[in-house]
Amino acid sequence: MAGYVDGFVVPVPKKNVKAYLAMAKKIDKLWIKCGALSVMECVADDVKPGKMTSFPQSVKLKKDEVVVFSYVTFKSRKHRDAVNKKLMHDPAMIKMMDEDDMPFDGMRMIWGGFKPILKL
């Protein structure tokens, strides 16, 4: 079992899903190169707005967008911190961050680190 997980919830315009996937493939390969254990990219298939909270509400989803949920696994939080530091200093990642053509609104992305408490 992974000892630490970074999770992401991203609103992606439906017309940009292919562009998002192309970008994700590049970044996910870099995460693995830098030492992450695994990466998963998931597009919403059965995600409805809730009465109080929901994935769509959390990112202020617009009608022409879809929610993407992603996660990266690590051995521990210390391992995650080292991998992410290495990732942010990788020349390929720096180049991607300098490009101004993100296929989603990064200001509405939600992310955070999680310590697993149960896996069956």
C-alpha cells in the first residue's frame, strides 16, 4: 500500500479533454521518472451536483466542462516531498510550466496530500 497520496480535482472544458490527457501523460511520466509509485487520471462518468457539496460544486463546474480526478502515490510524505521537489526542478516540467496554454483553469483546481488510513 502506498504510504501517501496527492489528489487533484480539476475542471476541464470538454473540448480540451484530449489536450489535458496529452499534458497529463507528459507530467505523469515525469512524476514516475522522479520517483512516484503510480499515477491515475480519471474523468467523471457518474458525478452529479449535490444539494450541499459535490465534485462539480467544488470546482464551480461550468456546463461545457467535466471533472477530472487524479492521484499520485508515494512511499511516504517525506518521499512525496522529495519527488515533488525533484519534479519542480526538472527542465521538462519547468518548460511546461512556462508555457501558457494550460487546457484547464488552474485557479479552480483542488489538490492536497492524504495519508491512507485503510486499504482492503
